[in-house]
Amino acid sequence: MSKLVLTVDDSRTMRDMLKMALDGAGFRVVQAVDGLHGLEVLESHAPDVIITDINMPNLDGYGF
């Protein structure tokens, strides 16, 4: 079973690039558009790894 990665980034381009690279490496990927959305995603998923941006609207990477 492949590992689940949560990516949290407000940049769609960065989310797309991360998803493409991680999918290609055999990981499953879920995405969030900012820290608040990331917290919502955590309610229904238990990722093995989280990759987060620092500067985001609503809730930054540090607060997340």
C-alpha cells in the first residue's frame, strides 16, 4: 500500500507540480488550498506525510 501525502499550498501551480511528482513516485496525494482547508482534510484523511507552504491566506503553514 502506498503512502498518503497531504499537500497544503495556495498556489494551484505548486499543488499541480507536487501532485504530478508524487503520483509519479507512487504516492497517493490529497490536497488543500490553505491551512484551514488542510485542517478539514485531516478530519477525513490520515496522511503519512504533510508538505505545506508557509505563506498562505486564512491560516499559514506555521499555524497549520
